[in-house]
Amino acid sequence: MNRSVLALLLAMAAAALLAPVAYASDVQHLHFRYGPINVKPGSNQILATGGVEKPSQDGYITRIVPNLKRADGSIPGTQLLHLHHGVWLNASRRDPTTPAFPFEKFFAAGEEKTSMNLPAPYGYPVKASDVWILNYMIHDLVTRPFKVYITYDVDFVPAHSALGKKMKPVRPIWMDVQNDHAYPVFDVHKGSGRNGRFTYPDQDPGAYPAGTPPLNEWTADRSTTLVAMTMGHVHPGGLWDDLDVVRAGAQPNTAKGVIPGHVPHSVRIFRSKAKYYDPNGPISWDVSLPVSKPSWRVHLNKGDKLRISTTYDSKHASWYEAMGIMLAYQTEGDDGGPDPFRTAVDTKGRLTHGHLKENDVYGGRMPSLPNAKKLPGRFVKGNEVQIQGYKFLPGDLRSRLGKPYVPEVRQGQSLRFVNGDGPPGLGFLKQVSHSITSCAFPCNLSTGISYPIAGGSGFDSGQMGFGRPGFTAFNNRQTWQSPTNLKPGTYTFFCRIHPFMRGAFRVVGQ
């Protein structure tokens, strides 16, 4: 062999031996889960637990994929059980957007199950000494129990690795239209807003108490760069979340394609627009929301305000206890990025998944229950309807005992509904919450993730049940009175928590 060629080969071999390990080998694919969670029939509680699984060494998280699974790895159908939300918190750090809150919210997932992917070279820093907390709400829509796990697959880069030494830490910026609330919800009523759309808080003058800072804004405490938008969260009916930057006195350079925001002196930097796969439209959990592309960057000046708003469909139905949340990540210092007032940024993003098989059952097919107008009516003692054993007694459309009938009430009077499945003496964890929610007549088609929905005459009791105020979806009431202004006719309703529950009552003239 030619000596020069041999020398070259030896030099290449030596270089290979001295070269650092390939970066791909520095990424660990970790599989974590929390559970088993014994979900009781009809459960809908907000719970939290500490000591959840996490990486055991210092390093950086670059990706998280959430899910809800049985012990055998199967995923329950959303019409039976779904992950209303899971929020991962770091108890070793304070949250920057809610300083009074002791823990940093660094990742979350709802039924849209969006994956978090951070662009290179950024990662969420983790220490071996960190303590994680999981806040979760698993909604059992039926009368059977489940045993499930909340799973989260994590891509992790150890701090001591060659890649870990090149990583840049990021800080999560949690944006919420009802930030600082343990259960951050609002209602969207059918027909509200304009042209079948309602934007919160912009179109709700009573969204925040007068004289208090808006809950949907956060002021940048440093000159910094946003490097990722990893989550948009809405409930059924949600069309999109918008994130704007507000800068005092600044004007967007629309000639350069900059999109103005919702308020003066603001620009839009991201819209997480819901992609619905449900053929019935934007009315179910069969949805995914986009995250930012790897190249997305936005520069913020110290004092700039981030502002979130969320837009819901108000044409198809009313949406009770809706949410609007986004999660961005910022560098610890200024890492470049375009000034959004001068240069247009990509506001559209990309999806992390398509239609999920667990969302296959839409419902709304052939009638499975009787037409309430054909049932006889009867005045009941005390104008009272009991809710017991997941039935409205009387007036349950699923009743097969005796001769079913609907309760009647005189025009101008009310029926009193009593939640017998949730009296205070049962204790919080044994509560079964119910609602009496109007749905469009006849409300007797098959149950699924997009049927029934809130419509009809627009009444809703809220989630009747008892729990710790501020940390529960329950309204801490056991009874509800039907409206006194209903005109004569037959009214159908369902339970938002258990949509298979259907009932009816009749208002008769004086």
C-alpha cells in the first residue's frame, strides 16, 4: 500500500478514536408512567400527586409524548374515559407567569394529546434533585370503573454528555386566559360573539374583575427569545388560541407581512388553530392543535407583554367550562430572533399527530331512546326530580320500568333537581357529579364524543357536587331549579359529565 495512503488511513482512524460520541447516542428515550389510577365510576375530580417518575440525573428534556393507557397498553375510547388534563409541575422552581403559585408548570396535555418537541439546541433543564408533581383530571363518562396509567415518553440528554454540554436551557411560559385559577374555565353561550364565533376575553366585558390586572397577560422580565410554542389547549368547540406581543407605542409593520394582534400596539406571533377530524364539525375531542416549527423564533424586549386569547365556535352549541391555554419556552437570555413588530414570524405551525383511533365513536346515529313528546306527563310531588343511580327520576328517557312518563310543571314554576349521587356526606373522592344541560330536541340519538351537545333552550345547572372550593369542577351545590321563563313545551336535557344520561320535562300552560 502506498505510504501516503496508509498515513492518511491511520490519521483518519486516530481522528475517529478521538472524536466525540455521535449526538444521536446521547439522547435517552425514557418511558415513564403514573399509576395505576383506579378511576371510580362517574369520576370527574381534579387530583394531584407528588413523587412522579422523572429522569434520575441532571440533563435536558427535548421531547414529551403523553397518553392515557390501560395496563396492557391499550387506549380506552374517549367516549368512555378521557384525559381531561394532566399538568406536570416542577416543585423545585416557581412559575414565572404566576409568582404566587409555588410550582413551575413545564408541560401539559389534554385529550388532544399534543407532543412537546423543543428545537435543537434547546432543552428543559432537569436536576436529579428536582421533585415533580402531576395535577390530573380523568373523566369517567360511564358507570364502570377503570384502571389506567398516565404515560409520558421522554427524550432526555444527560448534562455530562457531549450533546448535553452544548444544550441551552429554556424556561416555560404558561399563558392562560384564566391564569392563577386552579380550575381556569369560562362559559361560551350559543349565539354569543359575532358571526358564530366568540373570543375570550375580548368579547366578555366581565371576564376579569374591574381594577385588577388582566389574567391573560404576562410582562417579560428580561430581554429574551421565545424558541418554541409547544401546546395549545381548547375544549370541544374551540377554534384557536392566539398569542400576541404588546409593546407600548409600537406599530406593526404590516408592509412586511406582520399580522396585528387583538389590541392596539400588538402583533400576533402564533395561532394554534384546531384541526378537527370529526365529520360533524368543531364539536368534539377529535382534534389536534399545532406547535411551532423548529425554526420559529421571536425576540422580546424587557417590558413586552405576552397576551393570550381564545376563540370558540358559538354557532353549533354552548360550551360550558371552556379553556384557552398555550405554553411557550424562552431562553434564559437574549438568543437572537426577529423583532415581531418589524419582521413577520410563522404563526401557523405544524401538527404532532392526526386522527386518533380512540376518537372513532362519534355517536348521533339512529334513535336509541323514545321521543319525549310521545310520553305521557304527570305532575310530581313537590315539583322534585331525584338523580339517583345515574337516572333522572322521574323523566329518564332510558327508563324501561313500568310506564315511563315525564314530569310536568306549570308555566312560571320550577322543577327542583336533587343530586342523590353526590350528597356532602359521601366525601369528595366518592362524589358523582351530574348536570342538567339543555340539548336540542329530541336528544335521543346514540351517545358518542360529539353527541349530545349543549343546545335547545340554553339552561345548564353546572356540575352539581361537593369539593374543595377553587380546586374542583363541582359547584358545591346539591340542587338546581329549572328556569321559570320557559314557554309551554317539552324540554330535553342530558348530563354533560355522563352524556348517556338523558331526561325530559314538560311545561304546561296555566
